[in-house]
Amino acid sequence: MLEWLTIETEKNRNTENAMQMEKYMKNQFTFLGIKTPERRKITTQLYKETGLHKQPFNSDLVSTLWNKDEREYQYIALDYINKQLKNFTKEHLLLFQNLITTKSWWDTVDMLAQKPIGKIAAKSPSIIDETIEDWSTDKNMWLRRTALLFQLKYKEKTKEKLLYEYIKRNADSKEFFIQKAIGWALREYSKTNPISVRNFIQQNELPKLSVREGSKYL
């Protein structure tokens, strides 16, 4: 399976695309230069050939893909994770924590926060007190960002008090990605409860970037 995947991705290597993609990602990672439509054609063929998406979740495959150098392999792992969302339980949390804190950047962390972490927390709310609570003040910025974003798609099911508490804990952060996450979380929740978000922004001292982002729909 991995040999086939490697052969297929190498066939689609594009040096010019890779240079542009690496530049866009601030040269954090190397790329093969495979854009999303082409990558998804490869994974669609993989699923067709192997039935992988219908089999029990293969955490070893995800870890192997994550350890590969080129960023597209992490994207392939994320595509596979997205196919398996209904199968995740709190027992998978450590795997996702490792993915969040390895080769970390917004392109992988944000998907992991909203999808598998969000799904697991909705299914097993106990992980909030057991794990995500600690993430909200962790020295690792990406775990803090995850704590801010895991409810992003919860809409009316958002635990408002929890969201606001995590924001207040991080409101003095100078990190761009934390300030941006605060704004994004507020902006998304404002679609559901604009009055609450407006009051929260007015009553709390937040970074200017967070206020600007959070107020876009108010």
C-alpha cells in the first residue's frame, strides 16, 4: 500500500509547484508539489484499490505518513482521518495529541482540532476536563490553539462558558496563531449568538487582532 502510494505521488511530483507551496507555508516543510485535486485523485484510487476507508482505522499508517518528509503525506493522512471520523473514541486522543505536536502548523492542527478532537469531545465530554483543560494552558502553542478551536463547528451546542474561559486564559498571548484562533472562535460563535459575543468582546481586554477577527459578523 505504502509502496504504491509512494510511486503514485512521485509520478505527480512538480518542482515548480513545490517551490510555490513551500514559500506559501513559510518554508516550514518540503513539498512534492501535488495540489489538492491531484492528491485526492491519488487517495480516491488508493481507497478503490484497497478498500482502506472501509476497514478499521489504521493508526500505524497515519503515523508512517506523518513521519514522511514531504507535507503532502501529512495531508493524505488527514484525508484518511476525515474518512474515519465516526470511528474515533477517546482512546485515539493520544494519537491526535502526538499529531498536533509533531510537524505542527496551522494546516494540520486546525483540521485535527475541528474534526477528530471536536468529534471525540462531543461523543466523550469527559475528555474536556481530563485533557483539553490542560491543553488550554499548555506551553505548546498548538495544543492551546486546539483547545480554543475544538468547538468551532458546535454552533448552538457550544459550551459558551468554557469557550470564554479558554479565551481569557490566552488573551495576553503575543502569539499570532493564538490571537488569530481567539478571533476565529469568536467569529464562528457569533453566527450562533452574536449578542453574547458582542458583550464578551466589550467586557474583556482582548488582542486587537482577536477583536478585529471576532467582530467581522457583528
